[in-house]
Amino acid sequence: MIRREDLANEIAAYDKVKGELALQAEECARQGMYMAALACLFILVELTLKEGLNQISGNFAMAIREARKTDLISKEEFKLLEELRLFRNGLFHENHYSRFATDGKLLYQYSEDDTKELAYHQFAGPCLRLVLDITMPKKQQKLTENKE
């Protein structure tokens, strides 16, 4: 399995702004600052989608739908990003949404640090891989599937 830090470094080698966000997310996670790590991850993914679509307007939900419609992302990535978006909305707009996240079996309070940590570990790897795939053509990527 490719380490998240390696994905972040590869993004940084190709795109300074996205790389900084990816590296900051990982550094915040290492320090246990999962709210900050998630914020960096949310911004990184939305920025990447909008750049990949060549658009600057619209919200995250619109960018996800358009990315799927144009085949910028796969069905699996669409599902992942929808889960990420719903978690983000609950976390940052908790006055308007349920105060709990669920995996279908358990409820997790957004206010708990453990919930943020679990969410970061769930979303970070796949999101960093998605950012790398959109940002840099596969033939230029140094990381290979053999390392996984």
C-alpha cells in the first residue's frame, strides 16, 4: 500500500499549492490536529475537482456531479466524494445537519476528536490518490501500483 505521505510528496513535486495542502493535511494529522487536517483535505479535493473541470464557480456538490458526468472521476470515486461532502457538511454546518455521522451501524458525534481522526484515516488515502490522478497524468507519476 502506498503511504499517504508519499502521495502528498508526489503531489507537491508536481503542484505547489496542492502539494502544500496535502503536506499540511498530513502534518496536522501527525500532530493529532484532525479538524485542521480535514479542512486541508476538503479544500484540496474541491480545488482539484474545479481545476480538473476548468471551473471556478459552483459548490462542492456541483463539482462532484460535474466531475462524474464528464468522467473526470469514476463511480467509486463519486461515491467516496459524496460521503466526504456529507461528512464535511455535518462537521462544518452542524447547526443545520445531524450532529452525528454514521457508517450504517454506529453513530459518531462530530464533536468528538475520535470521529475526526477516524474520518481523516478513512478519506485521506483515497482522496490523495484521486488528487494525484487528476493533477498528474499517470504516465508521469513516479509511484507505481507495484508498491501497493
